[in-house]
Amino acid sequence: MSSEHQQITLEGNHNGISTESLMELLNKMVVRGYFYPTKAAKQVTHCDEEYDVLQAKTMQYIYSSSRKEEDSSASDNIRIILPQMPSECGGRKNDLLFVMTKEHLAHEIQKCIEESGRISFTDLCKKFNFSLQDIQMTTRIVVTMKNKYPIHIVGNDVLNEKYLDDYFRGQVPSVTEEKKPIADIAQDMSLPLQFVTSALTKRIQNGLLVGIKFMTLWDGTKQIVTQQYEEKMFHLLEDLLQNAQEPISMANIVNDIPLEPSAILNYIRTQCGNHHLGGYLQEDSSSCVLVANPLSAVYVPRSYKKRQEEEVVSFFRATGYITFDKCEQIGLSKKNSIEIISMDNPQAVTLNKCIVCRSTIEPPIRSALEECMALDTFLDLSSYFPEKMSVSDCVTFLKDYVFCEMDDSVLLGCLIFLVDKEPFYFSHGMIKNVSTKLLQSLIVDFAKQKAKQIVEGSSESVSADHDHEIAHKSNNRKFGKGSLKKKRMKKDALCDKAVSYGIVPLVTIAKAVAQEYPDLAEIQAGYDIPLEDGHIPQWNDELDGSDGPLYSFCRHVFGTSVKFQEDCTKAVEAEIARVKAIKIGASIQSCSTTNAAYIEASFENAFKSACHFLQIMAKYPKSLLNPDQEQNHRGKEEIMDWFLNTCAADFTRRLTEYALFKYGVQPTLFSFYHDQDMPLESDYFYSEIDTFTKRNFSRIFLSCRTDKDSTKCNPLQKLRDVLPADKGANLAQMWILCGGQAYSGGEIPMADGSRTFSPGNLEKFLNHIQETCLSICGIPYKILDKKIEKQILTARRKELTSQLEHAASPNDIVELSFILLFQKLKGFAICNITEFAIDDLCCEKKIAIAVVEVLQKVTQSFMQGNEIDATALKSVKELGLCKDLSGYCAQSVR
């Protein structure tokens, strides 16, 4: 549209109205949309009819004029933009009123920006005499139009890329000025810093500004510099580092040399790496940029580095070690210290927190350890290690560089560190000596004292319960046939009682160890802890070594030992049984008629079950007497001895005690147990054997003492003397057939000066008891028939299976599983696990090799008292509970 048609000028009194009236008219027409050609003029019927006619005519005139433009493809959507007449202009411009289309105004603004490069919205409003809103709206349209140079609206200014290019070319640092902060440029341009920074970065990256670099200093200041300026700064940096005599921190360097911190660090690293600089950079590897707080990196010059190296090497040569903390105090990093010391001493060993000289520290420690092991004693290692050497480094050095070069027995000892990090080594010989020589006697003494307290504390209630039991059962001859539930309840009660027995007090063991090892007691005295029974230290105290090496040793070796706790419990139970047996035996002489009747009735009922259980237990050893099986049972003598010294001897004990009771002999004249091998429960001679659940027999040992001089005598002869001739002789012969290990005086001297035991005889023993029981106790020997045997074995299997299902102790699981497997696979009931029984079961051809390996692994740990592997233990338990073992049987494996 030509300028003539684009601008429509109306004279002052056009159509007979004033300019102000026409202005009002046009404003109404714009608001109502009359200048949109697709919208027909409205004939409005209201009081301003004159305005309606004028509106229609004016719209038609402007529309027809706009259609006269030479370019017929122009948009039909022609919007009229009215100027806002500022008051200072007097309301009119040259007394003329004009209107302009939006497109025309956009082209005019575009032309203006191309000519000036930068112009404000205020200037555009003045130039075109339009409102700020119309100018801003139209300028946004201009930005989206096709422009020769991209246009930006920045605040109140409109500018194009050409303006920026021309300005930056003229404002970049000169050769003389060399640098210029971007903040100064932004201030000069009166533009935001962020916009100027972005525009400069773009032109530097595009190569528009040749030889110019963008740089951010440590304090965040951004500037552009010339390449010559950067090279000059690096020359100054090199001079500074080359002339340095003391370490220089990065904080000082970046203040003196205005370069980017990362560029300075990379430069120093490169120069040190190619040895152009003789020093080195000591830095935090995680740091790469300095912000408010300067980097911790420090450049150490060559001269100072040499003094540091000499100091570190000198210290290491003199002491044989150096900590990395000490190296840092001197000024060397861990990495540099390791390199320097390793080059000076090939024997240097790098640990976690220090470096040690193996040839200096190891020989004295090894020599002292060898002497300690030879003497079965302990060793205070604190004098062999540097004072500031950490516990972890001491342990690592001992295990990796000392123990590995010594005999494997050194690993059987224990290494303990006290709270003040003093290391102590206790040899395996010392541990073994304390466990066998000292501990066993302490356990026996503890058991006697504890059993006495328990028995005496409950004697009245026990006596009352005993009398009540006699009164209740004397009227019922079947009192011995108690249900399995009652038997199980008794066993559970015994377990609950065992939990309360406790173990040997810590101070008791510590006192005994101190007497055996006075050197250890002397060291312990320095901790001001008296070795008295009433002292505070307890087993459950924290294992921090704060109460000295003596208590730490006892806790470490015995405090967590399951075997030690079990030994204490078993010893107390055995002593309780022994004390009760003595008390009951001593009272038999003065017991009432009711009590005597009760004991007689109890023995008669128990005798039958004892005979049956003896014959069931004898099945397995009797099977070994078969000549065809001899080649498969190398240790059958061991099984014979075990049976004769436990099961057979226990049967003989019952008959002996009953004979002593029946004929009024003082029962305390004889003893039936070793002091260190007590029974696990109260097996009175008149009590019934639990044939369904019994798993263990204690070894029986008959001995006696005279009442006068308390010297030992021959118990067999004593039996012959105190009992009627046939009774005493038959019992003595029964003991002899059990073997010499079952009674005092059973040893036989050999020609070479050694001694052996009189052998027992299984077949003769079984024949002898069958022939003599009636004459000894007045009750015939009860023969086991097939029906009763099957009933007992079936009930025994069910009861043991039930116990295994609820078993939690590893020892109980192994024992129950093995006994059940032996009965299922071999067809025999056994008590006590023996090495030969293990080998015999593992030789069973029905079992797969994989199952055998698991059995051997578990039973070996069980026999040696070691910790049992949890996975293998679970597998063995599954085997014991398995009803059908066909899945575990070997078919073509063997």
C-alpha cells in the first residue's frame, strides 16, 4: 500500500465535525471492529444517528482507500492504529490527524532499527507518536519477521546483532590494555551483565574476536584478555615458582597472578610432570576450582622438597618407621613419602597409616614370639612396636609379615589389644595349659560348691516331695510306667535348672592364672585391679581391655566358649547327682519300712527295663563278633570296651548298689564314678532307665576307701568281704568281665615296665548276668523278646525324632541325628557317639559319598569340640528327620 493510501489525512472540519469529535469517532470504530474488512458496517439505531452515518461513510472511505494499493496480495485484515496525542503536542500534530496500519508501523520500526542498530522504546514512541504499548507490541512482531540481522529486545532497548558485532570489535582489549572486565563493558553499554557475557562468549567461540579469551578469576570476576596477556601471566607464574624457596599456597598464587585457578593448577601439574619445575604440587585430589575459600594445594619448590625428603628419610632410618601424619607435618604427601622411602629402603612396608622397615621391626618380634611359644607363656608386644603405630597396622604387620613366616601353631594363640592399644600375645601352649591344668580343677571345685548350695538349699523340699512320692506310689505297683509326657517334663525342668547354675567366676580363673603366671600378675597390678573373688569384673563386661591383660585374656579365651559353659553345667549336674546319691544312700540304713518298700518296688520295676535296654545296647557290639564282619570292623575292640565300661558297668553298678542296700552295707564305702567324669543325671540304682530317650552313659569306675586310714583298697575284695559269699563273688566276677578300666586295681603290670588293663569279655558277661542275677538280687534276668524290642525301638525313634525337631544346640542336633541315622541304616540302637561308630556308619554302602562327606565333617567337629558349620549342620538335621532315606542312598556311586 502506497504512502498516499496508507496514511489518511482529514482536514479540521471534515464532514462538518471538529477534530476532537472525529478522534472520538475513530476510536469507537476501532474498538467496534469497523476497520476489519470482513465485517460489514453496522447500522446502529440509537440517538447518535449522525454518528452512525458518519461511521459508515468513514469506514467505507478508509477501506476503499486501502484497497487501492498496488500490491493486490496484501492482507485483508487491515487494522488501524491510532496515535495517542500527547498533551504537550497541543492535542494535534500540525493540526492533522492520521492513522496507520499495524503492518506499516512494523516495517517502519524495522527500517529504523536497521539504520540505527539500537534504539529505545521511548525514542520509537516519540518518532511515531504512538503509545508505548502499541510500540512494544509491534516491535515483538518485528523480532519474528525476516530481518537482515537478528533483533533483541533488552529491557527498554531494541538492538540487532550488527550493533553488537560493531561495538565489541571496537571495545576488545588492545595490545596495550590487554584485559578488560566484562562488568565494565556491560556498564558502558548500559546492558545487563548476563546478556553481555553471553554475547561475548558466543563471539569468542565463533572466532569473531580473534586473539581474545574469556577468563574467570578465583573471586568470580569475569574478563576478556588477549593471548599476549595470558602468555605474559604464565611467564610471571613460572618466574614466581622457579625463584620460590618456601612452599607457596594457591591462595597466594591466584592473588599475585590473575589467571584462572584451574589453568594455574594444570600448568603446575604439567611443569612438575615433565620435570621443568623441580618441585611438586601437594594438593587435595578432590579440588579443582577455587571459590570463596582458597584451594589447599601448595607448591613445594625443589630446594624445600629436598630438605623434606632428607628429614623423612633420616627419621625413617633412625626409627624404622614413620606415620603418614608425621609426613604431612613435614610437608610430604602420602604418595610422595612412599616413593621416597621405598627408593631409599627396599625393605620398607607400606601399611594403612604408616611405613615400617621390615628388617628393623620383624626380627625382634619373631624371636620373642618363638621364645614365647617354646615356653608356653605370653608376650607383651608393646615394646616391639612404635608407640604411635595403630592397632590395625600392628595386626596387619603381624599377620602378613611375621606370622606367615613362622610355624602354623603361632596362629593358634590369641592376640589381644587393651584399651590403651597395648598388644599382648598369648601362646597356644599357655591357652592349653590353662584349659587343661587349671580350668578343669576350677570347674570341679565350682561344681562341688554350687551343688552343695543347691542340694542343701532344696533338701527340705526334696525330702517332702520324696515322702509324698513314696506315699502315692506305694499303692500302685505300676508307678514306674510314667507317661512319655512326664518324662519329657522332667527333662525340661532339668534343663531349666541347668541354666541357673552359672559358670566359674571370672575372678576365680584370673586368680588361678595369675598364680601360674606371676609375670602377667605383675603387669596386671599396674591396672589397680586386685585379684579377689569379690571384685567387680564380670564375664559380661565390655571386651575393651580396660581392666588389664589378665581379665582380657580370660574373657577372650573362655568368656565366649560354649564348651566351657557346657562343661560347667555338666559338672554341676554330675555333682548334684553324686551328692544326692550319697545322701540317699546314707539314709537307707535308717529309712522307714515305707521307704524300704518303695526302694524295693522301684528296683524291681527298673530292673526289667535295665535288662531290656542292656540287651538292646548289646546288639551292635555282638554283631561285631561275627567272623565274617571282622575285616570291616578294625576298631571293634573299642566298641567292646565302650559297651563294657559304660552300659554293662552301669548295669553292674545297679546290682551292686542294690546288694549293698539289701544287706545293710554302708553305701559311702564305695564310689562308682571318676571325680572328673560324673553322670549327666541322677541315675539311682532303683530309678527306671528312660529307654526311649537315653543318649549317653557315663563311664563307671568302682573304688573304695577304708574308714580308718582312708587309704585305697581293692574294691572287688571288699565286695567279697562285706557281702554274702556268693553275692560278693558273683558281683566281683561281673566287674572283672567289664574290664580293668571299670574298677580300681584293674591294671596289669607288663614285663617292659608299662601297665595295661585287664580285658573284659562281652559274651561271658552276658552269660554271667543271666546266670547270677537271681542269686544276687532275687529277681530273674528279663529276656528281651522280638515284640518288646520292636516296640522299644519304634518308640525310641519317635521320641528322638521329636527331640531333634525342637533341638537348637549344635551338639544336640549332631548327637540326635547320628543316633537316628545309625538306627535307620544299621538297625541298632546306640548311645554315645564314638569314632569307630562314625567310621562304621560312613562305611555303609547304602549312603552316597556326598552324604558321607557331610557326616564326617560334622562329626569330626563334634568330637573335637570345634564350631560346626551351619550349612552342614542343617543338612545333617534334615538327614536325621528324613523318614525315607532312599533319596540319599548310593546306587552306582560306590
